[in-house]
Amino acid sequence: MNNILTIGLNMVKRIIGSRRGILTFIILPSIVLAGVVSVTGSMGENPAIVLYTNMDNGAGGKHLLAELESTGDYKLVQKTDEAVLKESIIGQTGEAGVMIPAGYTSELLAGKQPQISLYELKTTETSIMVKMKTNAIADEMLSTATLIRSADGGSTDPEAQFAAILAKTEQHSVGSIRTDYNLYPREGLGVVVGLTLMFLMGLVTSSVSIIMDDRKGRTMMRMFSAPVRSYEIALGNFLGSFMVGLIQIIVVLVLGRWVLHYDYEIPLYLYFLVLAAFMLVSMGIASTIAGLVRNPNNAGMLNMLILTPTCMLGGCFWPLAIMPDYMQKAANFVPQKWAIQAVDIAATGGGWNELWLPFAILGLMAAVLLAIGSAILRPSEAGISA
């Protein structure tokens, strides 16, 4: 046990025992993750900017814009004409543009459904929702105009009656209250978790590089010649990397919660346990790869061959739901998927009766990978370039 602790503490000292190590493995990842948190922490809270041009002088165009704004999901910005509206959409000053034609109200009262133009540079959730909401409001106004026309005996002004009904509608005497039942995690939480996992898994490269240097410099051979067993060397390297990972996790969580005031939506201790479990698997991967890679010059390829593909497959950059079925099944074999799933379960109010499965799978992955790494590390051998 003393041998394992000695090797582990020595690795911690070698990784973060210098200013460069602290900057590279503690401060820099924390700053990057702080930037991610600050950007994604407010996702979905600010209303989307929707540009509009209203060429209609009647009540219909005004009512359409008033109803869009009353949802609270959009910030409406007026443009003088259609040409300016198009240029603004191309310049990406708004996510969508609405063009209400001249005579819109008159055509509604005539029983027609005039065409409202929607401009978008690319299809987004905002543009789709604006189109659906606009069509729904337009259909309601057409139904109202149809009733006015059928009931009108010529004694009243249809346009004035139409305007009065729309004004009454805008008062929303019957409304609704939006209640958050915590049925889904907040938008942006998945991005924060995914990028956090990616940076934590970056320790795989640093651990492998140090182990490769030890093999190349015959440090492991000299260590093995002492009364130290092979598994103790593997566990020592594993423990050192794991301790560095725990320090990084603590710094990131403290910075996010108490400096940036970011709400992770789950208890902090539970989030820490998820990241620590993932770090265990990452260290198991490091031990396994260090035993397989004999050439130190190939250690730099680990990012391309392991870190990035597994992060992509595990859902760090996009939701797993948009991936094909066969890729979703393949994601079951990477730890990122189970770490993200654990956070999602906790964020939606799930308890340990649901959380035990991702934690158990992460623990099993760590045990298997560490056992393999301990068996194939072979500290008595040197690197091929030694």
C-alpha cells in the first residue's frame, strides 16, 4: 500500500507540481469550462429576436404582432420595408423575419387568407415555432372575420367590429400558467456536462505520456527491480492520475457554483460523484492504453483515436436521440453516454433506484479496464525507442 501511495503522489507532483502543470491541467481547463458555463448557462432564457415589417394599416397586422410578442418568447424588431428585412436576415441580426403584406386586414374581411412571408437564413427551432404560431393566429383571425361577414346585416362597420373583437382577444381574459414539472434538463446543461467530460478525459493523454516517458527512460524497469510488484506500479499511476482528476473536478465545480453562480440542477455532491466515476473509467483507459502503446511517439494519437471519437459517440457534442439506432447502441460501450445519462436522470428528479444502473456500468468499466491495464503494463520492458 505504501508503494502505491508513493508512486501516486509522485505522479501528482510530476503533473501539477510546477507552474506549468497547474496552468495546463488545473487553471486552463477551469477557465475554458467557465467560458462554456457563462455562454450556455443563459441558453433559452433570453427571447429570440424576430424581425418584422408590417405594411398593413388595419387591425389584423397589429394583432398578429401583439400576439407574437405576448408569448414572451420573441423580441420583435421593426424594419422599414421588405428589402431591409431581407438584408437584416442575411446579416443574422435576427433569427427569423415576418413580412405582413399591405391590405392584410381587408383581405381577411373579404374571406381570403393573404400570404404572410417568413424569412430565415437557416431552419431553426425559432423560425419553425414562429411559422407555426403565425399560422395559428392567422387562422383564428380568418375564422373571426368569416363570422363577422356572415352575421353582418350591413348595419355595422365590419372592420371596426373586427378591430374591437381583436382588442378584446388581446386582453386574454382566460390565460394559462406555465409550470415547470422538472420533466427535462435545462437546455445547455448537456453541453456543459459533455465538455466537462471531454476535458477530464484529456487527462488520459497526460497520464499516458508520463507512463510512456517512464518506460522510455527505463524508470519503470528500475522501479520494477525494487520490491514493487507490477500491479502496484499500475495502481500507483492510476491513483496519481485519479487524484489530479479529483482536484480538477473540485476546482471546476467550485468555480461554476460559487463564482459564476451556475445552477447544475442536481445536488453538487451527486454531480461530483458522476464526474469522479467517469474519471475512474478514464484512468482505466489510461492504464490499458499505456500497456498497449509501446512507442512513445504514438501517445499523441490518443486524442484522435480515443478521446474525440468516444466523445462524439457518447453524446458530448449533440443529443444521442439524433443519432442512428446502430450508433445509439454502440454508445452503450463508451463511458460518456452513461455519465451524461446519470446527470439527466438526476436533473429530472430521478433517485438512486434509477441512478444505480449508470453508476454500476461506470464502475464495471473502470474495474475491467484497470485490471487489463495492470496485466499488460509490463513495467519490466522498455519502450521501443529507448
